[in-house]
Amino acid sequence: MLKKMNIFLILKFACAAAVVITSIFSLAYTGNNRLVSLFTQLFLSLMFLFSGISEFKTNRKTYAIVSFSVSLFAAIVFISTLLLRKG
């Protein structure tokens, strides 16, 4: 089974697990969780990036373009939130 899974699929599931863990942590510990929110946005962006790469490799270009677009949007939100935090 591991031979059929490519590295991008494994990375996508690892990032999805990280998104779930950081989201649960954010819900469990209320308060000022801006740092946890940043990590959630980062892992969400990476998850959609790896999803887009794996969709592109399987010749599903429409899904790949949508995944890349969502990944770009999540990365822009991550960067803008990071810059607003510094300022």
C-alpha cells in the first residue's frame, strides 16, 4: 500500500493532521491564539499546495488549478496576517 502512495499524498495527509491538531488546540484554549492561527493558515496553504501537485500529476488539471488557487489565497492570508502581527 505504501508503494502506491506518492510523497505528496503523504505530505497532504500530514498537513491535514497538523491543521486538525492546531484547530483543536485553538478551540480548546481560548484567548489570544494568533500564533496558532498563523500555523493553521500555513499548514492549510501547504495542504492545498501538495493536493494541487498530486492532482496535477494525475492529469486532473481543473482540480489542480482550484487547489493552487486556494493555496495561493491561504498563503496571502498567512503573509498578510504575519505582517499585521509585526506592525
